[in-house]
Amino acid sequence: MSADDEGHPLINMVTAPYRSHADEEMTLVGLVYGLVLLVVMLPLLPFLVLIWILVAIRNAAAGASA
């Protein structure tokens, strides 16, 4: 690096600058992924609620006996 290059914040590049744009395809992939997760997790919801209730009862019983 020469003394002339120091102090210049810009760097000359070969490629053109990147201009961002909307990415509708990835939005669609994200929505499909979320819907698949919802379809998979929805049948498991009653079991998760049951486990949550059992843990709450166990913690309440442990707190009452202490």
C-alpha cells in the first residue's frame, strides 16, 4: 500500500455496486415453510398443553410441600 492510498475510504472494485430488490420467491418459500410447520405442529398442540399443565401441577405440589 502506497502513501497515496492511505486515507481514502472508497475502494475501486471490478464489479458494479449491488442494488437490493424485493425477493418474492423467498417470501413464498418462507410462507410455505411456515404453513408446513403449522400443519405439523397443530396436532401436537394438545399434547404440549397437557405436558405444560402436568408440569405446572407438579411445580405447585412441590412448592406447597416445601
